[in-house]
Amino acid sequence: MRKFFILTILVMFFGGVIWASDINSYDKYGKKTGSYKTNNNKTTSYDRYGKKTGYYRTNSNITTSYDRYGKKTGSYKTSGNTTTQYDKYGTKTGSFKHNSNGTTTAYDKYGRKTGSFKTDSSGKTVEYDRYGRKIGTYK
């Protein structure tokens, strides 16, 4: 689920803002958990030790995710303020609703809320679980 959140933040929600910079992820205690580097339409993910864990390629409103070996793991399609996640077989597995106030809410395939993200004016994003408890930060 975490990759689902991260991808949506990096590629769909921030769009062009994120393309210009790298992002680090941190757990709720502030310990670095990974990083994301973007070059044009490709975002590569790394673990906290700098080992490549996968990548994402974006073409228009569709982003495809791959594991570190280049095998497709899923896709994401954005229409309006909603991003829908699909597994590698094309089955819907979740969705996001993006609000203009900097909040994104995540839902599972049944429409149940699974978490949210709040972004401040500096670009820092805080991730929360479905109960509103902080679980991570991206900056």
C-alpha cells in the first residue's frame, strides 16, 4: 500500500513540482526509509540504503510501476481529481481523491478510506493512517 501512496504523491498529485527535485521518505519517528529520484518521465525508488527497489514511468495520465528487474507491477490512471490504481492484471485495487486544499484521501477497492496525505506550502507531505495517526513524511 505504501508504494501506492508514494506513487500518487510523486507522480499524480504534485505533477511538475516534484519532477524538479528528489524526495526522501521518513517514518513517524523521522528515520529515513527511502528516496525517489525523478528524471523526465521516470521516477526511481530506493530503499534507505540506496538500493534500487523499482521505478515508475508516466505517459500522459497513466503511470506504470515496475519492480527493480523491470517487471510490471501495476498502473495508475488519473482523471480529474481522482487517481485509480490497478494491479498488473488490470484489476482495480484502490483510488485517491485529490482536493485543492492540499489533502489527498486514499481508498481501497471497496471505497473504504485507508489513509490521507496533507501537504503544506513548503512542499512537505505528511501521511496519516485511516484513523488520522501520522505514519510518515515526504520532503
